[in-house]
Amino acid sequence: MLAISASLAAAILAFLPSASAQSAVWGQCGGQGWTGPLTCVAGSTCTFSNTFYSQCLPDGTVTTTTSVVGAALPTGTSTAKSNTVAKSLGGKLYFGSATDNPELTDTTYKAKLGDNTLFGQITPGNSMKWDATEPQQGVFTFTNGDVIANLSKTNGQLLRGHNCVWYNQLPSWVSSGGFSAAQLTSILQNHTMNVVKHYAGQELHIDAADEDAWDVVNEPFNDDGTVRQFVFSEALNLSYVTTALVAARAADPKAKLYINEYNIDSAGAKSTSMMNLVSSLKAAGTPIDGIGIQGHLIVGQVPSKAALIANYQAFTALGVEIAITELDIRMTLPETPALRAQQQADYTTVISACKAVAGCVGVTIWDYTDKYSWIPGVFSGQGAALPWDDNLAIKPAYDGIIAGFTN
């Protein structure tokens, strides 16, 4: 019999179904083709929805066994305008949306995106990243980024630059160039200076308090709080963050400079590492104005309002502002009335927490419609994360956003 090492045995067992695994509240627990857990965590019950889908619903939830396929889902009812409400009642600078160039060929989508009563700020999803702006060393192209910058300016919307340095979407000449630490420092300085300076002349200042912002550094940490390893951190550790921020400030003294990160919504190792980084940057006199809390969340698993507020306040106490920069709240498909209701409540929780913290200056959703959401392409079987549906009609989640800003 072939001997198996302990490590190999553990690896094999990791791929075997666990009898003790349970689905979280609102998660899938059965259905044709489902190979995951068939039971639910305490406080919820696996409830049949249709042949293809059973779901862990909180105990006491009223349900029927009628299939939701083809059934009417609850829709949004609010007639309030999200950016108007965010500013006038929420006390924020903006409510915004991300977008991407291919979507702008959809004229109906583009018209709604350009309505500054709905969206007071725009973030380009991809067209300002390194692979798009400097695909070859020293060769810069801003065509697609300019399209979105000009769109925001034409419509009286703030622009958020996204981003100068990230471990992903780096051209191979950067990631595999075999550069020394000194060369990488120069490359990062040159890239950041050129990109930020290009858009410095296109800034829109609606009033003295409104300034465009840059996600200068994107996602520097792993979820356990350790430094994410890629070409710049491997050679420079976290000094690459300082290099990028200093270069961005020199290129545009008026822009708000941010570090942007996911899974720092509430207290944890990753939030702690980010706070420690901010403290060290502030102590060293490095320019840093804000922290972007992305907010890629899951229906029914959003931290409590109190936990969100406590974490937001812990960041702002360091002398920086915060913004929710990439908000979406995904669910396991298909959508059900119960999931839409929970998603509405979850959006209210996040928005109301931002409202409660003066230093939370605005909220951006990561595109506004499920039609163009990134979620289904990354998280199999999940989606419906945004407040507008595939047909650009508002969902109850939109009502949740309005309630969060007004209550």
C-alpha cells in the first residue's frame, strides 16, 4: 500500500465534502446539481424554493414552496434622487457609481449614469489602471480614461482616479522586468507622476469642499494583515506606498490621496494593519488624505451598524477621511423576495453608518446595475448585488440607500 504523507492526506481531505459544513443564513443549502452543505447554521432552516434551489432562511421567516422562477419580485418605490439626498439629507459630498468604457455604448445606461441628481461622482473601473495607461515602458495612453473624465466633467460630476499602483493588471514589462529596487522606485514615481498629472488639469471643483480623489495605492494587504507580495512590495516592502503617495502629491497638490482596500469594513487584522500604516505615514509626514473602504459585502452577512461606525470612527480618528468606494452586496442566486428584503436592509445599514460618521465623505457603488456587475464573473452562482436590476429599474436596495441617508 502506498504511504501517504500527513500533508498530502490533509490536502486530499480538503477536497472531500465535510459532513459538518453548514451554509450561512441566506446561503444555498440544496437543489439539483448542488454539491455544497445541505444543512444550515443555527437560527436558520433549509427551505425549499424550487427544484434547483433551497435556501437557509432565518427561523420564523414566512415562506412558501412556490417556485420563484417567473414570479414577481418586489421592486423599489422611492422617487428620491440618490445624489441629491446624499448631499442634502445625508450631509455627504456625493453618491457615485463606477463605470467602464464598453458600457458607454449603451445609451440608456449612459443617460442614467450622467444624471447628476442620481450620481455626483464617477470612478473608471479599468481605464486608468497601469495596463491601460502605460502598456509599454514610457509609452502613456489616456484615451479611454479621458472619455470617462470628460463624461464626468460634462455632467458636473466629481472624478475618482483609480488607480496608480495595484498588484493586479500590471503589464508584464513591470511585473517580469527583473528591475532593481532603485529602478522600480523610479518606474513607480514616473508612472504615478504622469498619470496623476495628466488628470490634474481636468479636475472639477463644484465648491470649495469638493475635490477629486485618487486611489493612489490599491489593496496593499492580505486578509490576515500581512503585506501583499508583488513586484513592488517584494523589492521595496511598504516603502512603495510612500513613493506613490509622494509622487501623486507632487503631480496634483489639490487631489485627495487615498489608499483603497477591501475587507476593512469592521475590526480585524486587515483593518489593524491599515490603521498602523496610516499612523506611520502620518508620523513620517507622508501625504495621505483618506482610506477607501471598498464594501464588497454579502447579503445577510453585513457587519452591524455599530461595528461599522466603530471602525469608521477608528480610521477618521487617525486624521484621515474615509469613503465607501466600491459598494455592492451580493447574494446567492436566484433572487427571492426574502433576499431582496434583506439586501434592502443591508444597504440601509451601510449607508446609515456612513451618514453617522462625519468623516465618511461619500459612497460609490461598483457600477449601478446588475447588467454590468463584476460579481457573476468572479463568484460563481452569485450576483444581483446592485440597486438597479438588469433592466435599469430600481430594486428595494435603492429604497434602502435612500432610507440610510434620510433616517
